[in-house]
Amino acid sequence: MDSQIVFFCGTVVALAIGAFILWGPSSHRRRKPGYIVGLVNVGNSCFINTLLQTLASCSHLIDWLSSQKRIPGSLADAVCTTIMVLNGQQPIEGEYYTPSIVLKALKLHGWVISAGEQDAHELFHIIISALKDEVQATSFMGVSISDALGESSNDRLFHLRGHAVGFNPADVDAPEPPKTLGNPETAVCRKIQEHFKSVLPFQGLLTSQLKCLSCNHKSPLLYDKFDSLSLSLPSLGGFLFKRLTLAHLLDNYVSTETVKGVECEGCSQDQKCSRAIKSTAVKTLAFGKLPKCLCFHIQRTTWQPNGEAVKRYDHVEFPEFLSMDPYTFSQVYKRKTLCELGHSAQEGTKDGINERLSSSHARIRHLYRLVAVIVHTGGVQSGHFITYRRAPFREHCWYYASDHDVRESSLQEAMQACAYMLFYTKLSNNKSSSGPAVHS
């Protein structure tokens, strides 16, 4: 009888062990979508971790990565995989994740982490440039976009007359450029069109134009690509103890600038002079094409007269919803024209001009929503990067991420932070038409 009991108990234990092995807890933990996974710091790698957490909140980038060819070992595949892990869409072993596949992919592009403090904004451009190289290599199969377009070494998309190639005019706020590319059936044209369909969601276009103060001659409109916008803080003397906002920095960014010694074709023609005549001109900067994802970099390092680098800790207020309409080409030049026409004292004020602009452009075309904030703590020589980011599947939930340390946070906590980089994603038109008051 005792032997039967022992045999029975042994059988039960064996079955229990077998069931645990087959169906018990797995080392691969699949978390609910929206749960943010922490990242292991492999040594001065907080700048990598903070940027990867940030990119994992950019829905347009996730869509773009998902549309690319998944080539094992590529940076696009590594970033896509890491984002899926961070957003709880792919199981991992243990509590935290080491982004080794991203480090390996970057190494293949010739970039290796060196000892000492690194910068998240610099890494952002390294990753964007590497992704562009991969897209170009897979899309053009050896045909360079620069060779196909005859692009100059200064990386401009357009030549001096502002002729564009491949962009949808509906997305461009500047004057519509010619569309002709020669024979649209040629292989090069098809490759160019494929390239522009795969443009990264961070890529936009800036416009610049010079206007002579002597003869009012306007230079051809120039276009330049950008992936992020570096915004300067105003001098301490001008903004000491005053409220500083993202709108102030953007207003300064697109403000007119006086340029001396410009060779003016208009002055030469008026004076019937064969040689170039130099004059003073006003340079106007605006956004010709806004990207789906906006990256703002707030320059916090300033230089003392003795050459010493000093970090500024000014708090810059930034909104959850941001309208970029006031900074587009059409709106900047409309505002400039209203000022030049010389309205009455009441209408000529900034508020009066903005009121006239808003009444004639009531529908917001370029509405963005905050998705991540990168903060740098510490000084110029050393410090630590952390991220406040929106949850990917629960848009009203925010998280604080510092390497492996991840906790729930709030939008209010994020907006009170001393931002170093800000990330916004564009909302669809149907959302922007009924969005809240957005511009601060």
C-alpha cells in the first residue's frame, strides 16, 4: 500500500514537472502593448537609450520603418526591432533590453561609441543619415540621387532658380515649381520617384530669399533640406526674468536678417552696369515643406568671452499641440506684406496682423502633437540624458525613462522639464480642423 502511494506521488510530481517545462512561465516575457521596456546602459550609452525611447513614440517613423525592406543587419531593421521591444510588441528575456543590434548596425556604418560624454542630437543625425544611406542603396541599386539630379556638393535639392524635383505641390507651401523631369518612363525618373516616396518622416524643406533694400529686387527662392531645427536661446539681457516659449524661439528663427555685400542683379540692371553691384538685402527664412515628424533642438551651450563653454538652464515653455502654419512660406510672406503696406496703428500691431492672418487662414493645415521630450541633466562636460515619452498605444499615458528605470509619468511633468530636444508628430487633416487652441 505504501509503495503504491509513493508511486502515485512520484507520478504526480513527474507530471507536474513535465507540465511546468512544457507550459510553465517562459523566459520570453510578452508585455501588454503600451508598456515601456527599459534599456541597459552599456557604459556612457544613456544618449543612445534616450533617443531610442524617443523614436519609439514617433508613430510616423514606426510606419515608415514598417514599410521598408527588412534586411537583417541593417540599421532600419535594428531600430524597428528595438522599437517593437520598447513598445512591448516583441518578447524579450529578462526585465530590460540591451540595444546591441543597433550598436552593431551603427558600427557597420563606421560609427563606434567612444569613451566620454556623447550627444543625443548628434546621434540623431547619425541615425537619420545612416537610414538615408540604406534607403538610397536599396532604392537606387547603385544609382546616386546626386548623380541623377546633378546635385551639388552642398546637398541642396534645388538649383538657384528653385526648380523642385519629385515633391507633391500640395505639400509644399512655397510657389509650385516645375514638375518636368524629362521622360517619366526612364529608369532614373522612376528611381527618383521611388526615392521621394521613401523620404524619412523627419525631412522637410526650408525656403530663403533675399530682397534688396535699394531696388526691391528679389532673388530666386532657395530650398534647403532639414531633419531637425536647432533653436537658439535669446541673450540673457533681453529675456532675463521673462517668460520664454517655443513660439519665441520659432519667431526668432524665421525673423528677417539684414545681409550686407550682396551682389544684386536688379541694381546692376537699373544702372545698366555690366559689373555686379553690391548692396544690402533682407533675408527671409520660412518653411517650404513641413515633415510628418518635427525635431526641435534647443541650443543650451553658450560661450563666454574667455572661451569657456557654459550651459543655460532656461525653462522654455512648449505646448502639447503646436500649429506650424504661422511659419510656413505663405504665412510668413503674407505677414511681411501686411507690415510693409503700413496699416493703421491698431491693425499694424503684431496682434492685429495675427488676427487678420488667422481670419483668412482659419483652418489649421499643419497641426502637431508632442510625443517626447529629451532632457539633459548636468553640465557641459558631463551629465545624463532622460526621456519623457508618450505611450504608443495609450496616447494619454506618459512615461519617464532613464536607461533601465522606467515609471509612469504625466504630460504636466514632461512640460515642466528643461527640454533639450522636443519631438512632435503631425496630426491628420481631419483632426487638425477641429483641434484645440494650439499656438502659445
